[in-house]
Amino acid sequence: MTLLLVAGTGEARALASSLTDAGVAHAIWLPEDARIDSTGQADHRGPLKEFLQTLRPQAVLDASHPFAVDTSRIAARFCAENVVPYCLLRRPEWTAQEGDLWTHVTSDADAARQIPPGSTVLVASGREGLMAYAARPDCRIFCRQIGAPGVPCPLPNGDWLVQQPPFPVSEELELFQRLGIDWLVLRNAGSVRAETKLTAARLLGVRVAMIARPAPPEGTQVATVAEALDWARAP
């Protein structure tokens, strides 16, 4: 059996290594902005739909980002149309803890409507929705980027915040205090590595606009690398 691993998360990196160790023949598809540890397998980029038609995998294990909904829909649709087993790995969402000050929103545009005037906002939801904050010239906007964007921030009241992970809690606390952040916007990715910003927000009383995940496609779904590996090994 040839399995296609749709990558884009830390779980995908772990799965690529585990599949190699387990002797499961697989190919890896990567989104253009993703990186994955070398496993001795070819890493394929380009349109997923075209690659699926070329590779014709016998099973698809989807470990793409929880917000890469178009990617997951393409993979799930191919599997449904071609009677190919499909499994979606989605790590658990973050849930609010005691002391958290969360406002649940559906998008960056929704978050921009909820944030009060005069706020200093850290947008950690990516720059895809950044222009939603153009409607808020009454707020100061910082947009976190991993790697230099190569273009000026498009908001006259905004700045890029170019940093590289990991982001320890101590550094997040210092950053929030130095910039005077009182609102944090992020997508509910559920990543353990990204959770430090939520801890800092909780400790400082910073309010959080939490963008809800899009609905996943229909099909088998697991929550851990171990469960996904068990699925891949099943006859």
C-alpha cells in the first residue's frame, strides 16, 4: 500500500518519521509555506488535487493544519470519489482555563468588531485576515510573522512583529508588557508550542479573541499521532 501523508503540522513531522520506522510506504505532500524533517522520502509541493490524480494513493492520512480546510476538503473529496480510505488527524482544541478572558469569534473580521477602541492588539492569526483590522484605525495593531514578510505592513496603525519560535512564556510576558498588549487574536489551532501566548495572556489579564476552527470534512478522525499510526498500519 502507498499512503499519502498530507503535511503542514508538527504532528505530520512526527508521523513521517514514525511511518518510515514502521516500514509503511508513503509519499508526503507539503503546502508551500510548510517545512518537514527529512525522512528519506520525496517531499512534493504544488496543487494537491493534481498530485492526488498523479500519485493515485491507496490511502490518505491528512495531518494538515486545522485551519487548512480547503486542503482537507480536496483530500477528502478525492478519497470519497475514488473509494480510498481517508483519515484526518486533528489535535484537540484549546479550552479556556480559570482566569482566561476569552471572546469566541468566527473570523478576524468578527474579532475586529469585538475589540474596543484604544486597544493594543497582537494579531497572531496570520496575515491572511490582517486587512480586517483596517476598519480599526482607533487601535494599535501588531501582526506576528515568522520570517520577514518582505513588504511593509499594510496598516498605517500597524507593524510587523517578526520573531522565530519557540516563544517561552517568559518572553511572551516581556513582549506583552513592553508593547502594552491588551488584546490577543489567534486561531484555535490547539498547538502545544503556541500555547505559551495563552499562558502569558492569562497571567497578565490580556483578553483573547479566539477564532473558532472551521468544520472538518466527513470521514474517520483521530486526535493523536499514535492513533493515526495505528490507522495507517491497519490492513
